[in-house]
Amino acid sequence: MVYPERFSNLPVATWPRLRALLDVPTQAAETINMTIGEPRHAFPAFVGEILAANLSGFGNYPNNNGTDDLLDAIAGYLGRRYGVSVAHDRIMNLNGTREGLYNAAMALCPEVKNGQKPVILTPNPFYQVYAVASLSVDADPVYVPATPETGHLPDFAGLPTDVLDRTAIAYVCSPANPQGAVADRAYWTTLIGLAEKHDFRIFADECYAEIYRDTPPVGALQVAADMGADPERVLVFHSLSKRSNLPGLRSGFCAGGSQSIARIRALRAYAGAPVAGPIQAVSTAAWADDDHVVENRALYQQKYKIADETLGHIAGYNSPQAGFFLWLPVENGEAAAVKLWQQTGVRTLPGAYLSQDAGGSNPGDKFIRVAMVAPKQELQRGLTLIRDCLYD
């Protein structure tokens, strides 16, 4: 069987690569896994009760677009959190945001942009779905460094005009995975202005938007509305995985212009699966409730403090503004991850596994990513082992 040539450039899958790297013995009696960003705080207490009350819904085909109650709850959340009014026809419920981030490119990327092959911009490091989506629609992925020099956010405005004129979509993650950087209002204003000038869409991955220190990160939809930008210019993607500690629920949403959402809904009707009715019922309650989100955030704020106290003296340490990852500087990410595993039993992720070689270098080479999802005592022990093994 012959596959399209463009798929020969797919990023190497992160987790098989990591398993192969760490397939060596460890001398530690106990191990701590700090690789995957799977939330481990308790999910809301109401989940089981609502799920049980709606079990009969598994006997029916679910609503493709989301029930009115769910769309009401999502619109209510967007209004409370960002001060924007979003009608039902501008919202699409998702089986987690990975589905949405991929399928939105399938639905919205043109085959040609200004007479040429389109470009999709992605930060580097990046969530690998961005790159796979780019290759799936036969666009040229352009990896834009998000490094300490750029504030750990991609400098799209610094790209050549000919690249921007070919750009169809720009992916942005804020708060950023893995660095924890937050795009402020000035950043969004510049990027939205750039998108208006060069006529491309922004896909704003805001999955970590409810995990922050003190100040809520501003949202792309919020800034676009304040600017009076074309409603089709920005799509935002949100998930209950991090906000509500429900990664296994596979529930999220995207919101944007009505025309964009109509095209994504049409694709889902043929090439996707709607969210099951009982899951939509749980999601409705989760988006409508903020109390559990405040409690969850407080736990992460305590973890920021633990990280800063344990690692803050390290040269180049970047205390994250938001999210639940540490992006720690090392001489070599792979070597550091292997050393940690063999000597301490702590599993971390080399930064290069989240990045792409571009321009002769990989911006993740000299970093490891550490997920702060473990209970506080376990987190403290893991970070102490990292400090003592790699830095002291």
C-alpha cells in the first residue's frame, strides 16, 4: 500500500519514543511518573449522580451539535469568564479538543491560498495534533520557535511577508504547553491584526485557561470581540479535561464564527462521532459550575509554590504563569531524562519530543517537561529528586 508522501514527515509519536528511551533499569525502589499531563485531582462530586440519572441516553443517537442545555451552559461559561456573548450557532461540542483542533483544519483550510499551497503556522514546541492536521490537509507546516528569547510564545509577526500571505491557519496555545507562558492582550491584539491583514484564521488552544496563579489569562475570543474583528477570524478550543479533572470524559467545545462552526458541524455529520447524551448531560453541569474550578485552581497554586521553593534557585528556571507543566533547562533533554530515571526513578519528558527540528536546531533540545499533576507530597519528592540529581 502506498501512502501520500506528505505523511512521511509526521512527527515521531511522543510516547512510544519515550518508552524506548527509558527502557533501561532504574536503581530506585519507587518510581514517580511526571511525564504525562493527566490531571489527578478529584473530579466534581456531581458527575456520578448526573451520569447515573442519564444512563438511558446511551440508548439514543446523540445530538450532533450539542443539546440546547449544553450549548446554553457553554455560552454561559464564555459570558462569565470572558464577557462575550456567543449564540448557539457559534458553538460546537467536541469529543475533547484533540478532535476539534484536527477537524477544524480539515473543515476550514483552503486547498490554495493566494494561488499557492497554504501554510499552517504552529508554535515550536507544539501539541503534535497541530502538525498532523497540517499534513493531513496538504498544507506546509511552518514551525515558529517559542523560546525564552520570544517569551515562550511564537513571534508570528516576525515571519516573512510571503509566508504570511500563504498562511491559512495559525495555531496558538495559551496558556502554553509546555512552557506555561500566557498570551496577554497586546499579543492577541497584534496577532489578530496580523490575521486580518493577511487573511488567515487563528485556532486558539485554551485548554489550560482555568489553571493560573492570580490573574485569569485573557482569551482570544474576548480580544477579537473588543477589537471588532471579523467573527470568523478566531476559533477557541476548550476542554473539561484540565478545568474539571475529567480527561476520560472526552468532552470540550470550540467556538467561533457561525460560518466556521457550520462547516465543522457538517464535517462531524459525516466523519465524526457526536458526544454521547449522558456525557453531554455531565458536561452541561460542569460548564455551569465554577466552584469546583476554584478549588482545583487553588491546588495548582500550592504546587506552583512548591516548585518555586524547590527549583527557583536554578539558573534559567522559568516559573510558569499558568498550566501545570515545568519546562526545565538542562544540557541535553534525553540525557537528563535517562539519568533521572536510572538514578532516581523519576520519569520526565525530553523537550525535543515536543518540538521539531527547524532551521538547524530543535528548541526543545535543552529542556525537560515535568507534569505537576501528582499529589503535593509526591510532587515535592519528585521535584526534590530532580533538583538533587540534575542541579545540586
